[in-house]
Amino acid sequence: MNTIKKLNSIYIYMNDSSPFTDTDKLFILPCIQEKRATGNLDKENQASRQTSCRKNGIDVSKKMNTDLEGLCVGENINENSLCTYDNSLYYVGNKNSSCSPEVVWNHIVDFVNRSNLNSIHQSAMKNFFIVSHHNTLKKSILATVLASEKKLKKKLRHHIANCSCFLLEHNSNGWVCKLIFDGFPDKTEYNYFQGKNEILFHDEPGFNILKTYLNFIQDRDKTRIFLIRHGNAFHNKPLRLTGSALNRTVDTNLTPLGIYQARILGETLIEEHYLRPQSNENVNVFCASYMNRAQHTALELVYALNLHMSRGNLTDDIPMAVAEPIPVAIAEPIATAVSVMAGGKNRRRPSVKDEYKEIPAQNYFRLSGLERFFTDFACSRLIRKSGGLENFLKNINKLAKWEKNFNGSCKKLVPPHLCKPETRVSAESHMMRALLSISQQSMEDWKDKKYCKSFSQKTEPENAIIITNKSGGRRKTKKKRRKRKKKKTRKRRRRRNY
């Protein structure tokens, strides 16, 4: 049984047998869910699941199953394979709504302390990458430091761009908050946080309140918390695939542009030495909300890490006690492939701006497999919502040539030498190639009518057992037919009796 100590309304759970030691899982935290609009029409912020097509598989040719919106809740949520994607997700608690600042930090601090207490490497730096949403970051997680902005006009208030990343860390001067990546703005009328490694909120009275929450972290000098907003999603500009008023898009995914943005964020964190391979001196914990787009964004950080480790170069300039060796059988084919893709040049390190295909996992084998599934799921779902491959390509073109990509975000998305007016066509071509490469496998599978996507980390036989959900499928249809048939038979008998 947990023993609970109350300190200024912050509950610290002290439990020596915590489940938070397996870092090759994506942790779903309570209270960082996006704030939902009043009523039941805000479906893009309602978590759900696709209809199952076989054991540990989903059918991407069908709409999101609205009957499964309440599936991933309750005490036994971690025992449901569809909710955990074959044990790759771990739900911490079962509160899937947004909360007040005090409650959300209660849960975050509790999770951090239990993870630190049971860390395999007590002396390691523990990095918590937490992916949430715009309104939740503003009105809940960072609400105390942004409280003074409520008096400002809406255009003057600060907003958080896609894939923006804030860092909370403790140094000799106490807790500081930095903006280490300002992300990708999607609205012209908003005033976004901007800058790199900018110290924020230092003079804000509300930051003292936030520090009181953070001071309950037990190993604060060895703890860093990264607060991240998800990448570009279906319901964001420029696609705005929200559906009709009465048939809203449920639990929206990342677009190929959002996937690309999240990979660039991961690469930036690597270059700034914040995201490093797992070792005796470094532990990474990836966390997200209940929503597809937040979970996928966290997984793309793992993709960027594996890509940068693919030639064994990531450990050259980062001192670590133990670096996981790359087997020769894996390293040699990767090095050859990277050399070919680079045009035969001996480059220092691969980049997400040049390489987009699946990379063999060097860290986080389970999460790497889940990233491939999420990317395939997101692209396939966009193909279906677009109405087929032809319209999907039009949407890819729209994403690649979107004006916001080249207005302030150009140097983040494409090589700097392409960010000139005279090289605009080349920059658009680079974006088109990147988004098509990310979507290539999904397009090929759609063309071949391979709609059943497995999220299992094990190889399944082709004749896997077909399962049907309680909410739909052939079994339910046959049951309805039998009921209708019995009803008609009873009516005929009554008429005969009369």
C-alpha cells in the first residue's frame, strides 16, 4: 500500500515497488489531456481506437470506431492489448481529463519521484519528455506563470507553436524555465513564444507558485522536465480535417508534416545534448497524453535518436559511462545504406532532413516498433480521409507548399541554403520529397489493399485469428439479422392466430 505524505496540497507517493522502471514504454500521464470544448462535439480531443481486424491489429480502411471512445478507461486499462498496443503504453492512473495546475503538477511530481526512486541508475540524469497540447499547456501546466497575460488583449497573449519545447531544470540559482525550441507556428494572428535557450518567466510572480510544486521533486539536481506541444495534426492548418459539425473527426493523428516536425524537434534536442542514448549516466522517460497526436510526437523523438545512432557517431562528442554497442551485423548495412543515400560522401552524421526510412533500433526496441506503427496508421488514415491516393497526394502538396513552412520556419525544415526567394522551388521540392518518403510505405500498402496494420512487437502468422469488437463486425450484424428474423416469425404467428 502506498504511504502518502501531504505537503502544501502536493501528494508524494513513496512506494519502493514502483512500475516505472521500464523506460522502453510510453507512459500516459493523467491530467495532461487537451481541454475539451463544452458538449460532445469536440471529437478531435476524444481518445478512441480503430476497429480490430485481427489479433493485435487495426483496420485503417475504416473510420475511427466511435463505440470505442470509452474503451481505454478504468482500473484494468493496462490489461487491454488494444489500449496499450501490446504492452507498449503504460497508463499512470485513469484520469483522462484536464485538471487544475495544482492537481496536474501533483501527478507529474508524483510520477517523477516514483521514477527517480526506482531508477536503475541512481546517479544518472533523468530526462522526462512530456508531450501535451496547446490549451492544456497554457491553461493548466503553465497556467500560474501565464496568469498575468489574462489582462492583455488576445493578440498580445503568448501562444505555443507546434513542437515547441520548454525545459524546467534546477541549477545553483534554483529552478529555471527555458524555451529551447520555438516550434512551428500555424496561425498568423497569434503571438508565439520565440527564441532559443531563452530564459522565461523569471520575473513572473506565478513562477514562484510553479517552483513550490517543483520543489517537491526529491532528486531535483538530476531531473529535467521537457514540456512539448504535439506536431501538426489533421485538425490544424492547413488541412483542417475536422469533419462536419455533427460528424467530427475523432482523436486526430499527426499529418506527414507533423511527423517531420517532431523528428526535427528530436534532432534539435540531440544537437543540444538534451536527448542522448540510454546509459549509466542518462535515462530518458517518454510521456504523453491519451491522444494519438501527442503519443506519436513523443515516439518521433525515439526515431531521431535511432537515426543519429545509426552510424555510431552519437557517442563521439558526448561523454558517457557506458554506451550501448552496435552489433556489426546491424551497423555495417546501416553505414552502407547511409553512404548511398548521402551520394557516397562520408558525412559526420545522418539527419532527419535527408533520411526518412525506417532505421533499425539501437535504443528502445519496443518504442521504435510502435513509432513505425503510428506513422503507418497516421498516413493510412489521412489517405482514407482524403478519399484515396489521388486526393491524398493533393493534401501532401498542400502541406509541402504551405506558406507557413517558409515564413519563419524555413531554416528549421530545409537546409539553410534553400531558404532564399530564388530557391523557393527547390525548398518546396525538398518538403515534397520528405513528406512523400514518410508516407511511401503506407501508400504502397493502400494501393495493394493491405489495410490490416499490426501493432504487435511479435511476428504474427498470416492466418492470425480474426477477432471482432463488442461494438461491431460480422458477428453483431448476424445477431441483428437473427433477431429481425425471429421478430418477423412471431408477427406471422400472431396474424395466423387471429
